[in-house]
Amino acid sequence: MAAAVTGVVPRSPAFRAGIKSGDVLVSVNGHEINDVLDYMFYCAEDRLALVLERDGESFEKVVIKSEYDELGLEFQSFLMDSKRSCSNKCIFCFIDQMPKGMRETLYFKDDDARLSFLQGNYVTLTNLTDRDIDRICEMRLNINVSVHTTEPELRCMMMNNRFAGDKLRYLKRIADSGLMMNCQIVCCPGINDGAHLERSLSDLAALMPNIQSVAVVPVGVTKFREGLYPLRPFTPEEAGDVIDIIESKAAECLEKWDTRMCFPADEFYLLAGRKLPEAEFYEDYPQYENGVGLLRSLYDEVMQALEDADTDIPPRTVTLATGTAAEAFHRELARIIMERIPRLKINVVGIVNHFFGETITVAGLVTAGDMIDQLRGRELGDELLIPRVMLKADEPVFLDDLTVSDVERELGIHIRASRNDGFEYLDAVMGIEI
């Protein structure tokens, strides 16, 4: 396979070598270029012998550059190849339980090991081959793995893939090569919790120190499960049992390896009605992007920001909209802020998720339609605050394709979205422009 060049960065090594848009990159230092990983790995050297094609004719170029400097070639897609889609039919897959008619990109099931290395995505290993694993080990690519269970038969059942159990052997191969892995377990009540979860955590602990962290997150269950495997959310008691199992194994790992290794998602603490652990429990927050320690980090940062905050501000009233799971957390945070800044009034509203179903309680799945319906006619104050996770990563668009401007028009109020950052959070409620 070869990759067509769609652009050349001006003044780059490739530009100086006379490579042009439309040329086809065939190999680098004798290595065939199949995708972005080949390109990045083999182009890291300071001397590159390139084989290219132009108008059907093969030619060679030698490029001398500083080691790790960019060669300067651009390609049609980031991966220089199409994304690899998931070959599983997991019983807990959130995409399978979404309503029809949403934007097409939301239905794509990604399971691409290249994106695991480049962007932190999680992969199941089921569409990888021994050769793929060899390449991962050769290129020294730390990846993130969706494990779910280490029992082969149970994994096959949960993922509806007869190869899913056999692919678990790749975990040891990757660990034996010295690479590090972050892992996740989507926990389903009555299926891979209890003794099954204990075994999975023990099996992963046996691969230490090459397991950097394990996040255990609760299954999300929408109202669109007709014809799918029967699943239900965790009860508060069951959520507490999961926390106990994880915290027990974490204590063992801490004593043996000086790291807890495994962490429950914040949702489990909210479901169980338990107090969040202190910051030291989360160590360096290795599973922050997986919803582990987000609330503790936010709380501590807000407390830190309050220490230096100028409390002499004009009277201000804001409404903060969030998911119902974290509503009580934000109410307590608002209470502390208002005690410190008496001229500030913060109204917290947990938006009930009618779009996906009331069992979905996280802020990141709140839609504009639900927010409009539940906030219309209410006194919202000077500004409406929302978590940034409600919006598409690169656009001010909600999951139901309504925009921030749409909601502002419907509710007649300005909206400010803030990241899960305590300083930005406090600036938002105080009306400080960043």
C-alpha cells in the first residue's frame, strides 16, 4: 500500500527535496508505508531514503533532517487510511441503544489501535492480528484496552464475538514487551460484577507493573433497548458493592506496587450516595478522561480558586444546568461559593434526560431539547452556565444537533460553557471573562 501526498508544507524538508502534491509515497528507508503509524515511526530518523511515484514513474529522494523533525508531507486523511470499525456486538454498546435520526458520525463504532496511541481511544483487541501486535511492540506504542472481563467465555458472550476471549492473550504479550496499558471495564450488574470483577482485577494486577490503570465504569442504559440484551442500571447497594471490590483490590496493589491501579468512576460514588475519595486516592488522575476523579479534581480546584478570588463583585444571579447525577454535588459546591461570595446567587438545575431516558443521568448526554423544555419560563438570572461536555468537541452543538445559539434564542439568555476546571468554573459563575 502507498499513500498519495495531498500537500507539502512550505520550507519543510520534503519541500526542499522537491516532493510535490500528487506524488505517492511508497516506502521510507526500505519500509512500506501503510498508514500514519508507519509514516511517523519510520520518518523519525535523520536520514530518509524515500521511494515515491509521480505520473506512474518511480523515483527516489534522500532527505536529511534533524531527528524527529517533521518531514512535511500532508495526506488526505489523518490516518492515511480509513478508520477501523468495531467487529463486536457488545451487549452494553451505547451506540446500539441510540435513537435513529442523529448525525451520522455518532453511529460509527471506532475500534482502531492507531487512534488508541494517537488520541487515547480504547480498543478491544478483537480486530487485531499477531502481526498488529508485533508492530505495536516494535513501535513501542502504549495503548488503551477495553477489557470488560478477563474470563474468555464471558468476554465472548458480552462482546458477541467468538474471538474476544482468545484475544485476551495479547494483554500478556504487550505487557511482556514492557509497554504500558490503561484499561477499562464497563461493568454490568449481574454479568461482570461481583466475583467476575474480582477475577478481572486480579488477572490485570498479575500483569503489573505494565498495567498503568484500570477504570471501572457503570453501563449506560437508555430507553431505546428494544430487541437488545436485557440490561438495567446499578442499584445504590450494587454500586456500593462495586466500590468495595475495587477499593479492596486498590489497597492490595498500593501495598505491593505503590499504585492503586484500579479506580471506580465517579458515577459509582454518586449512585451509591457515598462521599468522593480525597485527591490522593486518584494519584495522578490516570483515568481522568474516563470520568474517574473529575468531580474531586473540580472541587479541589474551586476551593483553591476561592482562596484568591476577589469577592467584591456586583450582585449576580446565574443558573447552572447539569445532569441529575451530579446535581447534588454542584448544589454543595454552589453553597460553598455563595457563602464566600454573598452577592452571588447560583441556582443549580439537574436536567432530566427524556431524550435518552431517565436512567441516563450524566451531563455529557444532556440535550438542548430537554434543557429548553425544562428551563423555559424559569427565572434564569444573568447567565446560563453549562458544562463543556454537553457540546460537540469542536463546535457549539448539542447531541440533538441544536446549537448554543438555538438555546439562547429559545430561553432568552446568554449561555457560557466551561470545562471541568475549577478556576474556569469559578470565573464562569462570577462572570469574569477569560
